[in-house]
Amino acid sequence: MTTEIPRLQRTGFTGAAANYIDERTSISAVVKEFGRKIFPDHWSFLLGEVALYSFVVILLSGTFLTFFFQASMTDTVYNGPWVPLDGIHMSAALNSTLQISFEVRGGLLVRQIHHWAALLFVAAIGLHMLRIFFTGAFRKPRELNWVIGFTLFILAMAEGFTGYSLPDDLLSGNGLAIINGMIKGVPLVGTWISYLLFGGLFPGTAIVGRLYTLHILLLPALVLAFIAIHLVFVVVHKHTQFAGPGRTQGNVVGYPILPVYAAKAGGFFFIVFGVIVLLATFFTINPVWLYGPFDPSPISAGTQPDWYIGFADGMLRLIPPHWEFVWLNRTWSFNIIVPILILGLFIVIVMFYPLIEGWITGDKREHHILDRPRNQATRTAIGAAGVTFYAVMWAAASGDIIATHFKFAVEGVTHVLQILLILGPVIAYFLTKRICIALQKKDRSLALHGYESGRIVRLAGGEYVEVHQPLDEYERWRLVSQEADKPVIVRPDSRGRITGGRRFRASLSRWFFDDRIEPLSQAEIDAASHHGELEGGH
Amino acid sequence: MAKSDSAVEHATDAPDDVRPGDPGTGIVLADAPVNPGFPPHRPRVTDQDPKKNRSAERTVFTLFYISIAGSIWAVASYLAFPIESGNLADVRMSTMYIGIGSAFALLGIGIGAVHWAKALMSDKEGIDIRHPIHGSDETRQTAIEIFEQANEESGFGRRTLIRNTLIGALVAFPLPAVVLFRGLAPQNQDPVVALSHTMWKQGLRLTKDPSGLPIKASDVTLGSVFHVIPDGLYDAPDMLEEKGKAAVLLMRLDPGDLHPSPGRESWAYNGIVAYSKICTHVGCPVALYEQNTHHLLCPCHQSQFDITHEAEVIFGPASRPLPQLPITIDAEGYLVAQSDFHEPVGPSFWERS
Amino acid sequence: MPKLNAPSTKTARKNRKVGRRHPLATVALIAIGLGLTGGVYAAVNAAPATASADTTSASQQQITEGQKVFEANCASCHGLNAVGSANGPSLIGVGAAAVDFQVGTGRMPMAASGPQAPQKPVQLNDTQIADLAAYVASLAPGPAIPTGPQISTNGDAAQGAELFRINCAMCHNVAGAGGALTEGKYAPPLAGVTPTHIYEAMITGPQNMPVFNDLNLTPAQKSDIITYLTYIQQNPSPGGYALEDLGPVSEGLFLWIFGLGAIVGLAVWITAKSN
């Protein structure tokens, strides 16, 4: 007695293969669940994908490089095509890097792909985070995913820095010297952390091997794990979307994964990869052959880290002289401690911003429709202030190059940036807030009265008016669809007390929603369009 | 007005906002604007015009053909442009032609696939319905019950001694692993001692970097600068670490320009002064010497040191002057150190003072 | 670390552990010592040492012509007899090399006072420069214009590169791209500078550049440095366009503007509705 096992109806090789796999993996359930999952379409939703794809490119190109690279600081003599280093002593790390560049066919291309992809990886994460921030996509239920994503940003910087240091060339060696100096400036533990990290005094013979282990084993594993968690949350939460006709907090409108989104996202991987290869084909990056081997005595003008470490280097540069004291017979290097604290505080505030804003607004609802940046003037202004703060630190890291290229004195550049570090964010905050509110008012007038058509008509009474071209209801909806908020009110807690904390929160909340413009009501819209119709009747 | 999908109508934003959670300060307007629903679908030219449709199809497969050609091109370039001659121009050719081929191979696939999706695949938008992120009440209740049952069966909450000792053990067990990391650096060395001394000692000759040739006082003319390493540096077992501490910059000024503090008058020799080259900020080599201003500039963070005033900091984030190496000449007229530096060189550290 | 002992062949370079006890080191030392004893007196007297005063080849007519050029173009700042004034330093003893460098690169005569005399189109013609150099050289002994093997580009590029990293790169950047100094001054880029001018800059120390006399960098070593600089100009980066050799700053800016810019542009295309 046998029962017929139900089989897939499709025959042929594809059907048979699908059947074979499904009977062993239950994969049809996955296809059913995800095959027609909807993903909304907007260019800014692809920035995270750029980061993901550049990371894939980094993994592929990096694996190739590991087959040739020797993470060793053993002394060797270079004999190769780059004449200006011929016969020069250098570590095996730099020697093998030069061999990859000049003696392995395609090696230089892969090295440049790896490095350009690394710069793009961190940059794409940065831009992705800016998009998330300014559209409020980090709000409930996505606060934790912001924290995870930000952790990825930190991990990416760590990956970048460890990789930058591997060739053991003069530029990266002096980068490590700076790291060594920074670590030594940390009170209490600095000396010993530096001593353990470098396996003795700087530079030692251990650091390249140790950074290599971090760079190709520990950090990539962490990055992969966090990417996996990040993406699981994206699936769980479903993607956010911008306000639009038909779109609500309860739906996702867009294209299904199969086939449209698979083609677009899959194609985009190849596009990102292709752009990276184009960069690597035509533009030199990190010419270690010019930098030569690391030696603690020489240095090059314009010694800078890769862009994503620039903000830290710039912060170091912005400290005024003589910020170091001896107290209790110990050296307190505030020229190191203060930058570390400022950077640490900046990172912590950014990392936990969703929780901070959630506490201030008291909003515990799920948000799936994105804010237009102008409609959350205070948040956008905070973001602009943060971007300005970061940009000033970043600019400071290239202060010497700014000075030579724009014919300034290097001291002047530093002084201006020192002032801007404090004033810049304040100015950016108020300016952005005013601009946002002005844009809100413009939207409001657009939604109510439509575009100015430029056509002037004379009314029967002799009055001249400009005819406004009303928006259609779909366009108008994009402008008027926004949430209404009001500040948290000081209320007694369960024991009937009004604590300082509650007062503080209420005042923060008042500040956050300060100057807000109430959203339009349907009645106002109807009234305006009625009025417009009358006017248009002339 | 094509409210084509029924899903749209049940969930306009407000007032029937069905999202879970406490609205906090969010307020629901009684008369919020009404979502107009989906606009009518606008067909593409490729949907309406079969000619355009075929043309798009041609574009897509042409792009895929280009991709194939690019891959072949890259392989051919790999073979056609050897670099083993050691000629750098060959490296450039090889890199460029393999790169161009690969870029076409990748961009052909990418642009082709996207164009296919945009022009030929259905452009009807789909809709997914969202559900609250939290589990249903029933699920949550079950989860709580499972935990309670596990607690009951194990006695985790009840048997406090078991629980607390377990927590203690879990805290303690990584400690041996932490201790193991002491082995990252040599056991028999104290970093504070190692950082406090350099190779320099009385009578040790100053030699040129990198040749190691000694320097006569008369070699150092006004306005010149010498990059100096200690004699015998290349014989040191840990050469780079010693160089990292002992690198010195030597320059000659008019003795009248120097302003030595009491007790340091004899550290210079006829206007020739030697200063540590390692920045007191974070340790870059401070090697930019301006012969007219007598300022030293660090290229990393722009700290500036005034050599006429014992290398005091006049700009930038550094705090301490560069340590001075007391020098004199030996019987043969070569410059030698009077002693080691009188303080640790390089970046500050906690135990320094 | 290779040694730079006198015979600078590759076989002579020893492992750093071997130290500098190359048999030829002592010989070289003695040779250099003997050859340059004559310069010591001048050195102690703080005059630019070692380069022999080359006034013999200049005719008296050149000197007279040079004096006229000087009085017409230079005397207002450097004083009537080149003794200097409040506006410009004395030129006694700077030698023909300094004149050829400063005037030959257009730095002098200065157009306007500033933190530093910038390179600009050359103001005088070659004859005038030669006459002027002859005149200044006739005032007092000073470094002569380098010739022959001194400015040869057949030296050892590897040694030159190492010497360049140690002595020059901190200001001029490892690739010779230039860099910032204090108070608006800068070390200029070295691309396109002739071997003669590079040599002259090293021996005369123009403006705030230190002097590299022949005891610090021997003429052969100077030629090695020139060889290196020539090499990197004649061999453009195998990796493609070098973004002005400014390192990570230009790489980062390029990536943000063009790399990410291109990708965002493509992302906009991908998500734009097809017409």
C-alpha cells in the first residue's frame, strides 16, 4: 500500500531540481514568504545597498590579496620593478604589497579595487545614516537597528584603519605612530595598552601581524554578523516609505522582489562593482611605492589618514597649545584626553539619538511613513549642527592642504576652524530651522493655493490677481500628509510628584516642537480649493 | 479616481490610525486631510508601442553581449599585456585594459538588468500589509508562561545561592583569558623604564641618517639641518624602536639667537643644537625646519616649536618643548652627546613625570 | 637600512644588522675629510661652505653688465652694492647659484612682498641672468651654478629616494607635491623643476629652506636625489591618474564627489519611473 507523494506539477530539469531541493530544505516556504515581498522605490533607499555591495567587493578583492600578502615585519630587501626602492630594506609586508602591485598581473587593479571599495563602503554607510536620520526612519520600531547600523559604521572604520596600516609603509606607519601617541595619552592605562598592542615599544615587529588578524578574521566576522542582524530587522520591520497617495502607515507600496526588485537590486550590485572597477582602473590610490618603508625618522608633508578617520585627526589638530599638566605626579595630557572625550561623546550621542528623541517626544507609536526633513525642523536642525561639527573636524584634518591650495596661513585655517567648531553648529542649527519652517510655509501655501502660474488677470472690479494653478490631489497629498505633535506636558508621576526629570523632559519637548506649524485640515484644503475655483472662474 | 486596491481604504493615516503604541505627544487631528488613494496607473511607452518594446529588448540583450565582450576583453588583456619585463608602463597597460574589460563586463550586466526591470518587467506596484512588530497577545502570554514554567522547574528564582554562585562563576571564568593577554608584550620589561631612556650616552657620536657617518661641528654650517641617529644604531637589536626614540634634528644658529635657560648654556656647541625629532604631542617626526624663522613644524598636527627658545611650543596641540640633547665635540672634532636626554622623549604618557 | 657609504653600488649595501663597518667607509671618510678641509674655515665663519667660488669664467664685461641689471632690478631692495637693506637681505657671498635659482625660477625680482616669493614667469632673459650671476659671484665667494655630473640624472634613484624621504619629504611631500609651512609659507611642488634649480636650492637654501652643504649631502647624493625626482616624473603612476599625489585627502574627496556621486546618480536612474 503506497500513497502518492504529491509532486510539483512542473516537469523538466528545473521542476525536478526544484522538487529535489524543496524535499530536502522546504525552500518553497521561503519563496512563498519572500518571493513577492514588496520593496518601495526611492533612490535614497539604495544607499544601504551600496554599502552592502561594496562590502561584498571588499570581501572578494580582499580574499585575492590574502593569497599574496605577507603580514610580517621581517626585514627583507626589495628587488623589483620600482627602481626607487630597489635594494632598500623593508618589511615583508611592504615587499609583498609591492609585489602584488607590480609583479602579479592584475594585482595592482585588485589592490586599488579593494581600497576604493573600502573608501566607498564607509562613505555609503555615512550617507545611508544621513538619509535615515533626516527622514526619521530610526523611530520606533527601528531604534535598535539604528544602533546596530551605527555599530557597523564603527566596525567599518576599524576595518579601514587596520587595512590602511597593513602595508607598513611610511604613511600608514606614521598613522600608527599617531595612534600610539593617542593611546599613551590615556590616563592610567595608556602606557600599558600601547605596550601590549605593539608587543613592546613602538613600532615593534608585531603590530602588522596583529592588525592583520583583526582585519581579515575578527572584524569581518563581526561585520558579517551585524549585517545579518541588520537585514533580519529590515525584513521584520518591512521597509519604510515616503508619504504618497495610497500609502499609509499600514501598508508598503512598491515592487515585488521577484522579478523587479531582484533585477534592480541584483543589477545595482554589478553597477556598484563596475563603478569601483572604473575608479581602480583610472585612478591611483595609496601609492605605497612612493611612500617607501616605515622608518620612525622620515615623514611626508600631507600625512593624513583615510577620509573616515579624518574627523579624529582633525579634532587632535584643533586643540590649542599647552593643554598638558602634571598633577599628583602624573601626566594629564588634556590635548589627547579632550579630543577623545569629545569624539566619544559625539559617537555616543549619535548612536543613541533615536532613544533620546523618543524620550523627548514621548512618542511610542510605530512609524513607517518617513518624515520630510523640513517637517521636523528641530531634528533636521540638530542633524545639520551635527554634520557641521563633523565637517569642521574633517576639514581640520586637511588644514595644511587647504592652506597651500587656497593660499592661507596654516595657523589662520586652524584658528578659523577652532571658532567654527563651536559657532558653526549653532549657526547651522538656527539657519536650518528657519529654512525648514520657511519651506513648510511654502508647502502650505502650495497645498492651499497651488503654483503661481505667472498669468495676471484683471478682475471685474479692476483688481489684478495672479492666477494660481492648483495642485492635483495626489501632489497635494505629498505635501499635507504629516503627523501632528505637541510638547509633553508636565504631569505628576504615579506618586503625585513633579520631579526635576519630568520638568526637564517637558522643557526639552517644548524646545523640540518649538515653532512647529500645525498641519492642514481637510476643511482648510476644501475651503481653499473652493475659493480657488471661484477665482479661477474669471 | 482609481482607488484600485481595497487595502488602501482601511488605513488612512488619521483619525483611524491603527498603529500600535502610545502616541505620546502625537495628536490625532479630527479633520486630517484625506488620503486620495492610488493615482491611476500610467502605462509606459514600452507597454503601448510594440516597437519601443522590441527596441528595449534589443538594448537589454546588447548590454549583456557587451558584458560578455568585456569579460573576453579582460581575459585577452591579461594574456596580451605581460608585466614580467619589469617595465612600469606594462603594469599600467595591464591594469588599465583588464580594468576596462572588467568594468564593461560588470556594468553591462548591471545596466542591462536594471533596464530590463524598468522597461520590460511589469511596473504595477504591489502592496504588502504591515502588522504590529510585537507578537500577538496570545504569543506573548505563551512566552511568559514558558519562562515561568522554566523558572519553576529549575528553581532559578528560588534557589538563590545556586543562581548567585553561577553568576559569580560566569563573571570569574573569563579572567584567566584576560590575564593571558599580558603575554602580548615581553614579560621582563617595564614600558615606563624603556620609554624613559634612549641609546644616547656620554661620548656617543652623532651620525647622519641614514649613512651612519659621524658629523664634525664644522660640517654644520649656519642655516643647515642634519637628520641624526646615534652611532652604532644599526647594531642595536631593536633598531627601529631605538631609532624611534633617538632620532635627533641638528641645526646651527647664530649663538646670539639662542636663549638657553640657566644650567643649559653648555648644551649647545657654538650655536649647534640638537633636539629630539619625535613630537611631544603624539609622536610624528617634527622635521620641518625653517632656517630664517628657526621654527620647527610638525606636518601631522601643525605643532610649532621655536628653536631659539629651547623648542618651546608656539602653536598647535603640543604642550611640551622638544627635549634637547646636550652635545659637545670629541677629541677628533666630531659631535658627540654629553649624556642621554634629561627627560623621556616623544608623546606624553601617564607615568612620565 | 642601506648604508650610503662612498661606492654606492647595490652590492655595497649591507643589511642593517651588519652595521656601518664597510671597509670602504673609512676610506670614504678620509677622502671626504681631506677633500673638504679647505671648506672648514669658511664653515666656521658661517659662510656657505664647500662650493668653490667660480668667478674665473666670468668676464669683466659680464660683471659690468650684471651690475647694470642689478641696479635696474634688484638694488631697490638689496641695496646699491648688494649689501642689503630693510627690504631685502645682503647678497654678499650668496654666489651665482642663488642668483640663477631665484631669478631663473622667476622668484626674483619679487612682484609684491608676501610671506614668501612665489615662482612666477621668469622676468629676465638668460643673458641678463648670467650677467647678474657673474656680478653677484664677483662680490664674494659663493656657490657656483652646478654643471656636469652634479646635475646628472644617472645617479642611484633608490638612494636618492631614501635621502629624499629623510631630508626633503617632510616639507616637499614624498612625491614632491609640496606642503604647508608656517604663517602662509609653503614648500613648493617639485614637478617640472630643472635639475640645476633643484641642485641650486639644496646648496643655497632659498628663503626658509635649510642649506644642504656638500658635507651633509655629497654632490653624488644630490645627484641621486635629482635622479629620483626625475624618475618619478618620467614614470607616471602605474595605478592611473595620481590625483596630484596629495594622498588620502584627495582620494577621499574624489571618492565622495565622483565615486559616490556617480553611484547616487545611477541610483536615481534605477528608481526613476520609466516613461
